[in-house]
Amino acid sequence: EQARKDRSACKTVRLGPGTIFLKHTLKLGPRDRGIRLIGASSDRELNGEGQTSLSGGTPIKVASVRVPVTKSGIVTVTIPVPPSIDAVPGLFALNPHVRFQAARWPNGNTERDQWGYASPLSGQVSVRADQVKEWTAPRPSEPPQFNFVDLTDTGNPTGFTKTDSAMTEYNTYTSGRGGSCDAMWDTTYSSSYWCGNNSAGGWAEVDRAFALDGTVGIPIGLEYYRGSEVGRRIESWADPAGAIVHAWHGQSWFTNMFQVKKLDRATAQLEFGRGGSQGGRSWCRCDQCSYAGKWCQPANDTRLVSGTWYVENVAEELDQPGEFYFDRRQRVIRLVLNQTSEWFDMDPGNDGMVKLKDLVLIVPRLKTLVHIENATDVTMSRLCFRDAQRTFLEKHGVPSGGDWSLYKGAAMVIENSSNVSVTHSQFMRLDGTALLLLDRTRHVRIAHSEFAWLGESAMAAWGHTEEWDGRDGRQPRQTVVEHNVVREIGIYEKQSSAWFQAKACQTVLQNNIFFNLPRAAINFNDGFGGGNLVEGNVMFNTCRESGDHGAINSWDRQPFLWDETGRFGFDTPPTVISRNLILANYGASQGVDNDDGSSFYHINDNVFWGDGFKMDYGGHDSNFQGNLVVVRPYDGQNCFNVANFKAGHAHQYTMNQCVILGCRGGCEEIVGTYSGCANAAAIVLENNHYYTRAGNATIKCDQRVHRLVEVQANFGKEGGSSAGLLPSTPVLLTWAQERVRSWSSLKAL
């Protein structure tokens, strides 16, 4: 308040060391122009002395008492909860900063154990999909209200035409809201592409069918097999109301979370209440995708298909160190610890008891710690943001035509603001998304900060349009994200990224390091406005729990008008991805997965470990030039894999070095696949150099395999291209090192 009274252009508030427990969201607005909130230290250590932390929780000082130890060294501590706390949706320790997990079954470490379909521990820390008798499907209701515009029609209401995609659906605009759609998702800020009547792309027939029928393929309950191990376990729970079921989508695109309303023993069902909207799309049924459910019956099986799942917040499952349970009736937290924990004296004595000391628990209360709205020239620096409450049970919206849904909130929200800087800060152990840019933002800079151990994404940007029209500028634009480290995110929601954007453009992502993520590091949910720059970043260990994705992922199923001058129509300036070092390991297939409709991408001078260039659904006008691609054995897409194009809109694949170390199924000599062998509208292929074990290169087009020399002689492709033997490991490393050294101005590398 004192700073607000200061009429000078720059008003600095210095915060002393220690943890500030916020009772309410800190709101900054128009009267805070020029304010600078600066913490006490720039120390990047989480528990470094002198650090200033803003906590969204309420502290509970645990009394120093002696408690019994079991023979296995486990201690259960019972902590009374003050009257001001009516729920315990999560739990942290103050120092060291530790996240405790709600009592769960099967046991596992929620922060560290990977349980996606390709994760080695999946079957140990989660339950197989075939051990559910049936996920209860909702009954049909009123269909959504559809919005459909044929953009090839010169008289369409947008005033512009779009005819550039070889997939006719991507030359239309479609969305829906109301009816069954609103029963699941929040459409107040954005209608849903997947509730439209003309959605297209991978699995789109599933979502389209549900929309037309007025149903949603998201379960409202779980029916178990009586007498089975799972059934007996569930029936051993006295009252699991309030428990939370976490379940993977059948294709492992995202996780859904459902709060249990009640256990109906008569029907052998867990009935769900809140939740379910955490992904933008429906699950499929066995009769739609039996390949995703190997246990499906061959005919007339309409059960919903999930991935693996687990349950948390069950009293009877409190049996593992690091777990807690809040007993509402007795108003106590029961916390299980190992006797070697730092909060106990090491000498247990002769009475089988240990003394608890110096334990301060934090119950997260605030979903948003800081909300900057309608503000300009705001700086926040040298701060640690911690202990925000989870948001995954809140109703999510579907931002645009990608697969995501998103909750319209985060630990820090920057909304309708400009010239905001967040630097040299930490976002640690927040149970939701760390930072969200919302609506019209300009010149926001997020720099020199660390994001780790987050429940959902690190940073996201979500703009607004009136359906297809975004020319009013109500979107995040000209954002700079640089010199940040993002790691260990997506603890709860696996469809999460270091950076996500929907209806946002002109973003600069440079000199960042992103690693240890369950899905893509960078996700472009649509192509709105283009003009993005991704440069000088290091990415590895992405897609650790999922597949059908890349370290960078994009979709562009839904076209938008974006240019405030009206010159561009539905075209956009290119998104440039250049001079990055990207290891597409774990479940990532490509360094860049340009999925359904992705267009106007210029990908040049990168080093990729993984498959190369992809476009298999209606994208166009992109180029992949001058990259070093080292293909590891994966799914056979190898150096490039593209579909067909309209004349004048083909992709270009030129001047690349592609080294194929192996391919599952003996396909290491097939360097690429395209459609229309001699078609003038097919992909442009020139001056590429391929390296294989036998020194041969073949290209597959129109379901036939042709030698490189045949492609050059008969189809007019691959002029100036060559094939050779695999380089030795030292030579290959030298190629990569020389490229990276040529990017010496990029500090992350």
C-alpha cells in the first residue's frame, strides 16, 4: 500500500527473507504501474538461506512429541487440524520442502514413479485396464449447438477463403457448445472443437460421433469384478467418498481424474462426482478402437477403453512412508513417516519411541498466489512461489483444436497486462500449473527462472477469440521465455508441458533447458497467428510416460483470423524452430511432431536424436532444411514421413543429413515416405544426404519402395542427394559438436 501511494515511475518493494503465507491472492492492477517486487536473494537453491518464498498454504506447527515406531521403522503421526482448515487437498513440509501424497493404492511414489503405458513400473504402481469390468458411460443428452463454416465458399461469413489443405475438413471452421458439451467442459471462454460436427484427425471420428449423439465418452463411474483382487480391495474400504481415481486415456494422451461420490456395493460400482474434464477429448469404445484395448471382445463391445489407473485419498491405504490421510470426522491428519526422516531424533531409546521435532506442515489453500490483471510495467524477481492448491478437479475448458483442456487459472496469472517481467525466480511444488498468460497480454518476459515438481504445466498462454475471429487482439502476443530450466512436471496431469500455447502468437522461446517431462516440452495447440521463434533450447527426456508425440508437438485443426490489419486472412508468418539440441528419447518419436493440420513451420539447423520430418494429416507450406537427424530404432518414420499436398503448398525437405542407426522391422534403408511419386504437388526433396548400415537409401511412395537413384531418375525428386555408409561414432559426434559450436551465441548450449 505504501508503494501504491508513491507517485514515482518506479516503485520498489523489497521483501525480506523467509516464507510469507498468503491469506489471500495478491492482486496487482492498474494502480500498481511501475511496481517492482524483489525478494531477498537470488540464490537458486530451494532451501537456500535468505530466500523469499510466497506460499499459498496455511502452516501447522506439529507439537514435539514421542511417537511409537513399528518393527519395520514406520511412524504414524496424528496431527490435530485447526478450525480454520476444512479440507486438506494436499500437504507439504515447510523445510525441507517436501510433498506428501494422499494414501493411495497401489502404492507408489507419486512424484517420481512413471506409470504411463511405456513405463517399466506401470503394472506395479497402477492397475491394468483389463481389471475393470466397465467404465460407466454417461447417458445420451442434448447434442451441442454446432458452429460450422465452409471456408472454401467465397460467400462465407469470415470474409476470407481457405483452400490450402489437402484435408477438406481443415478448410472449414467447426466448434460446439451447450448440451452434453457443457455438462463436461467449461465453454464460457472458448467453445470446443471436439464438440463440433466436423472435427478431423487422429481418432476424430470418435469425438465427432459422441458430439452428434449428444453423449460424451468420459466415464461417470467404475464397475469392478466381484470377487476379483481389485473388487475385494475396493470392498475393503469402509467409505471411499472423496477418493480420487487417476486414469490414463486409452492412447495415453492425457490423464483424467475423478472424485468418488460413493461406493455402491449392490451394483459393484464406484460412482464419480467431480472431475473428468482434464483432457479435451473423449475416450473411445471397444467397437471404435479395439487395438487400444487388447482385452476387448471381437463384436458388440461398447465399453470405454482406458489406460492404467490408481486411487488416492483412501483411509485404509495409509501404509507407506510419505502418505497422509485427513480424517474429517476426527479432524486430524494422519501422516506416515520413516523413522530416519529428518524430523525425528535419531536415537529411538529403549521404549520403541522416537521424538518428533521441527515439523511444520503446510496445507495448500490458494489456487492462485498472484494475479496481475490490467496492469503495466510490473516486475517480480528473486521470489520462490510454492504450495498452491491442486486444480485438476476444477472444470476445464477446451482452448482450441488441439487435444488439450485447461483450467483457467494457475499459481500466477497474468491477464490483460503488458510489460510484465518475472525473473530469477522459482516455481516449486505447486499442485497445479505454475504460470498462465490469459487474454490480451503484450511483452511479458519470463526469464532466468526454475520450474520443478509441478502438478501440471510450467507455463501456458491462452487467448480469446469470437469463434474464428481473433482480430481484436485478445491474445498473448510478443511473449519472451528465455534462460529457464523446467524439469519434473506433470506430477498429476500428464498432458502437461514446459510451455503450452493456444490462441497465442509471436512467442520467443530461447535458451531454455527442458527435461524430465511426461509429454511434450513445447506444445502449440493451434497455429493462431504464427510468428513464433524456438531457438537455442536443449530438450531431452520428454514423453517419458506417453507416445504418439514429439519433444515439440503441434496441431492446427482450427483456422483463425488473427491479423488486426486484416491483411493475412488465415495464413500466418512461419513459426521458426532453429538451432536447438533435441533428444527425442523415451516415448517421443520426432524432435518436432507436426501433427494434424500443422502448417507454416520452418525447421532448420537443428540437431535431432529421433525421427525427422512428419506431416500425415493435412498440413502444408512447411520446410525442414539443413538439420542433422540421428534416427534411433523406433517406429519406422525415419528421416521424413509426409502425406499429400495441394499444388503450391507442398512441404520442402532439403539439405539435411540423416543418419539411421536402426529401425524396428528391418526398415533402416527406407529413409522416407511420401504420397504421389511423380506428382508435381508432392513434397520437394533436394540435396539431402542419407547414411545407413549398408550404405543404401530407398524411399517409399504410393505403397512401393524405390531406390534413391530411381526416385531421382523417374520422379524428379532428390536432386543432389546421396546415400552412404554410417559414420563412425567419433565422426557422428564431431558433426553434432561442430553444429552446436556454430551456435555459440546461444547461451543454453
